[in-house]
Amino acid sequence: MKDGKTNLEKKNPFNERHEDFKTFEKLLKRKTNQDDVPAALEIKKNIPIYSGQLIRDYANSSEKKQKLLTEWSNVFKSGAGIIAITNAIKSSSVIETASKIFEAIIKSEKINGNSGDHFAKPGANDRIWNSLQKHCMEDPQNFIDYYCSEIIALAAQSWLGPNYQITAQVNSVNPGGEAQKPHRDYHLGFMSTEQSANFPPHVHTISQFLTLQGAIAHCDITIDSGPTLFLPYSQQYKNGYIDFTKEKFQKYFNENSIQIEMNKGDAIFFNPAVMHGAGNNRTRSVKRMVNLLQISSAFGRAMETVNRKKMTEKLYPHLLELVLKNKMPFRLIENVVGASSEGYSFPTNLDLNPPVEGKAPKNQAMIIIESLKAKKEPTLVLEELKLLDIRQFS
């Protein structure tokens, strides 16, 4: 580092940005004032707390609703990055029924050995991938009663606008369950530091605007049971996807992160760039169950549907011949793969295609590049693509 650059920065010229720990600390010393969040009932540890009933009343007034949407948008972007809502799911019986459904699904899936968590050891928690669809298929009426929530809809609209898409995963941290490693979330947060460093700086800013994170409490969550740890205002640190994995930032998180208690039916929503992680469950009996929501912008999609599997199958023998006969530089072959194969791991079926070996499972492009380097026969590669296709669909 004689020239002041890390090996990662030398390798990825997009990210010739040096950590600025002083700026990071300065951002996190801000305080949330009541004037910034006039609709909030109170402020706890910099997080504005809202009444679910008051929000439902606001939903019936176009003027109050618009003011609330603006307020929440400002919190997510330039405020603490986090809001909490009491009694977000109005009926306790709806939550209790949903919890029983989730518990039955967990019990059933344990038989199949389903595991895999993006930021925890495989099997450390009980996890239901795609709880949204499974919930719907198990009990349509309970699903309707659950997702008719004005709070979920308004939170999503405030950050993403209309036509958003919801996905959900239930996470149950059992007694003695260990805390997650502090992280940012989807999209760049699911990549390694090396992978995220390949994206230009403006994409590191854009990523947070494509998703809203949420969590619905399915039990009373005390501090001892390990509610999510947050670092309010940390979404404003521009180089977070690169720097937050560094020891200095991890240590700061461990010394300064905050937690708030939640009651059954409460909800919390936050900007995915807020540094966070599930806490330690230090209780002997509480299974801390939450339904985690990842709500995506309508804009995160291509214009046309393209059958990239067919294209990849057609191209692979030709690309392999180029490799075997050394007729084209490999970097140009990678360009062809980038133009034709699916290079992103999501969306996928995380039950069948879990992130066991890393934050994201393999995708088409990774399989093709690895196969070309290994000079695999086309029949073997086509079979691998076929199996990937099966694993990716619900």
C-alpha cells in the first residue's frame, strides 16, 4: 500500500475511493428530532415510532397520507433510515394463525434438511424461504387478512412507489442463537466485497433505492431475545458496501449499534443500506420469530423476456471450440457470455438453490465461465444448466 491504495482498489479502478472513517462517525452522531417526524408518537434511540392505528387513520385521508409518505421517504433517505410501527397487523389472531402456519412449515421442512442463511451459519436459525407463497398456498384467507395491512402498503409506496413486489422469508432465532454478522442488504449487500467493487460508485448509491426491508414481529421481542441491531444513519455513508466488512467498521457497529423491543404484530422498515444484523438470543425459551419482508421496486427488470437458457445452450459448443483452439482472448468470450447468459443469481428458489457456499448461489454465467475454463463437454454443461433451471423455480 505504498501508493495508498489497497489491492482491491488497484484491481477495481471503479472503486478508487478510500475509506473515510471520520465522515462515517460524523454521520452517525446525528440525532432524530420530533420536528423531522411530526407523525411519530415518540423517538427511541433515534428511531421514530408510529402508532399503527394512527397510520390506518391517515390512510383514509389523501392529504395526511401524502404527508406521511413524504415523511417516511425522508427518514429512509436522509434520516435515521428506520421506522417502527406498533400494532402494524391489527388483529392478534391473524398473527397467531400465521405463526402456527409458519411453525408447521418449519417442522415439515426440517425433515428435508432445508438450511442456508445469507449472514448466519447454515442451520443456525430456522428459516422459511419464500414464506410469502407458502403462506398463501397454506391459508389464502389468513394471507389476505395479513397482507391487507395499510402499514405494509404505505411503507412500500413511500420508498418505492406503486407496483412494487413483495418477497418474504421467516426467520426464527432459537434460544442461544448467535448474532448475524453486521451487513448491508440486497442487492450489493448479498455480494462479496470483491464482487461489489466491480460496480461503479453510482450503483453503490442506486442499490438502496431498489429495495425496502421490513420485519413483522410474531412474538414479543425483548432485548434478551435478540432483536435486530441497527446503526441509524449508516445508509448515508457512500462507501459502505466496501468498508462495512472491515474490522474497524465492524468494531464500531458492535460498540454503537442499537436495538428496540417489539410486541407481537409490530413492524419495522428500513433502508437496506443501513448497517444491521440479527442479535444474540440470550433467552432459554423464546423462539424469536419474525417475517422478513424484502420489497422490490417495479423498475428492477429488463424490457423483454429472453430465453437465456436456450441461447446459452446454443452458444456453449461454439465458445468451447474457441477456447480449445485458442481462437479468441478469454476476456472477449466473457463479453459474449455477459450478453447472452443470466449473470445474476436472483430471483431464485432459495429452498432448492440456497446460498450455502456464499451470499448468492451460482447463476448461468458463472457455470458457463467455470465450464469453459475447465473445458467441460457440452453434454455435462447442458445437464448442469437443466438442473439449475429446476432449482430456480418455485
